[in-house]
Amino acid sequence: MHTTPLTADLVRGALDLERTAHGLLPHRLPARARAQCADPQLAMAESQPSGVRLVFRTRATAIELDTLPTKRVYVGAPPRPDGVYDLLVDGRPAGSGRVAGGSTLTIDMAAGTAEHRPGPVGTVRFTGLPDAGKVVEIWLPHNETTELVALRTDAPVEPVPDRGGTVWLHHGSSISHGSDAASPTTTWPALAASLAGAELINLGLAGSALLDPFTARTLRDTPADLISVKLGINVVNNDLMRRRAFGPAVHGFLDTVRDGHPDTPLLVVSPILCPLHEDTPGPSLPDFSTLSEGRLRFRAAGDPAETASGKLTLGVIREELDRIVRERSAEDPHLHHLDGRDLYGEADFAELPLPDGLHPDAATHRRIGERFAALAFGPGGPFADSVV
């Protein structure tokens, strides 16, 4: 077996690679952004490599990738399955695998504590591949922090040169991060990118789409041909701000993005339907009584009457985003708006309800991805003429 050094020219979808004691840790926020927020939720989310993949050319019929994953364990909840590694060969699905073991992060949501325990490196193996030159992609688990340790193959590996494809940069919440998608290539952004033929950089950050200035600057400074931002649900989840602050925060966020991308097609997407918070403000809190059913659900802890004093609901946020984009687009013809309920609305909820009250399941990820591809990249969509 040939051992190939894991270097930046083999990794796509990450904005930073940190050298660790074991190897490389992909990050989806640069070091400067990470230094500006000490939130453990954000640190966990940005280090989970949603959309990050190894890409290389080889004739190898067998591939081994050593990694050190960090598995999440929630006190009182059923065990989570190991993260999935998806293999693509020349752009087509060719297998998947998992890595057992690894470190664990035990989270007690009731106590608000987390404990990290180190564990061993593991290996995912792919065999029986065609003995011919091919482009191989290994998509890392979208929901599991993953340190890259070693890559072994039974034939030499070489990087794939940048072919100048269309780069789509997307930012959003846990739904964009991947939530309960079945695998890294079946999160809705990955599916949409595949259908559209775009090169994805996914800045979906679970629990952390909060209009942070450092995230806006990351979008500003990242080269991209297309940009989308899906905003709103985490602002309600965290009961973060009131209507008075939300509008100016959105304007400031978009201003910063435009500082680096003045003419790039920019799509603002409002939240998908979530009956929990359509008319009831946040915060969203875990309903621990549902653990006996084998799954944690969430509840809305706000009072609908508080919207009169400026508390935010998804309905209010959609009104504000629609207004802001309409007003700004008079001077910014490349700015567009998409109502998230066109991706997942009332009829979809009746057929495919949100299992925990907040997050879509695997089938719903597929539906949202297909609809986004059609509405954004399809004829008449804001990204229609941008894919090369």
C-alpha cells in the first residue's frame, strides 16, 4: 500500500486545516473567526466537516483512510449511529463506510455540561474499485468532528487540478449543516450542488446561523461564484434579538458580504415551515419527557403575546427578510429572495413531519435539495445562468 501525505491540495470544502498531534483537522471557519467566539456549540459545529471531502485521482482498487472521529453521546438519549463516509468514483456513488471507536463527547443537556474522552484512531476501507484511472471523492461525516490521520492506497495518488467549476458558498443553520440527513452526500445542500453541477462550500453551522459578524466576514473573504444565506430559525431558537435589532443585523450582514462580492448572485432564503415557531417565539428547549419515546423532541418556550413587544417568530422573520431584500434589490439587481416554505411547506409537513419538531429527516433533505436545485439553479432561478 502507498501512504500519501494528507495535504491541502487533496481537501475541498474546508476553509482551514489545523495540524494536530494526529494529523489534520478540517475547519469550516478560519482561525480568526474561531478566535472571536468561545461558544462550544459553534466550535463543535464548525469542526464537523459537512461538505468537506478528499478528492484525488488514482488507479487504486483499495483505499484505506485512518481518522480520529469524535462521537457525540447525549445523556439519557439513545446512542447515535457512527458517522458515514461516502465514496464517489467519477462523480457517482460507489460505497459508504463508518469508523468505529474514536473519542467521545458526552453532553448532558439538562446540566449544560460536556465531557471529552480521548479514544483510538479507526479506519474506513473501500475495496473492489475499478482498476482504471478515476477521480475519487471521500466525503467526511457531516455530523462528526473528524481528524484525518493517514491515507493508504494500492496505487499512487495525485491531486485533481482545479477545473474552474462554479463555486457555491452556502450558509445556514443545522438544517443546512445536515441535521438528520442519512449521509454527507445526501444533506440538502450536497444534493442540490450535485444536481446543479456546482462545487459546494457548506457553512451550515448547527445552532449558529446567528448573523455573527465573523461569519459575514468569512463569506466576504471566501472566493465564490454564487452565495446563499438561509437565515432566521437559530435567531428564534436562541431568543437572540428583537425585531428592532434583527433588521439592522441582516442589513449589516449583507453589507459585509457585499464588501467582498459586490456583483455575485446572492440569495437570501427564509426559514422552512416549522409549526413550533411559526407564531410562537423562542427559545426552543428540549422536552426531556419525550426521551422515553426513544427520541428527544423540542418545544417552544416563548409566549405568542410577546410578539407585540418585538419578540421574533418565523412569520415575523419572513416578513422582515422579504422587506429587506425588496428594498435592497432596487439598487442591487443580483440580490434575490426565496421563501423557505417553497422548499418545505404545509403540505410537506403533513406528509413528512419534522421528527423532533425542528429538523427534517433524510427523505425531507432529499425533497428540499431537489426543490432548491430547481428553484435556484433551474430556468428563471437566480443561479440559472451561473453554472459552468
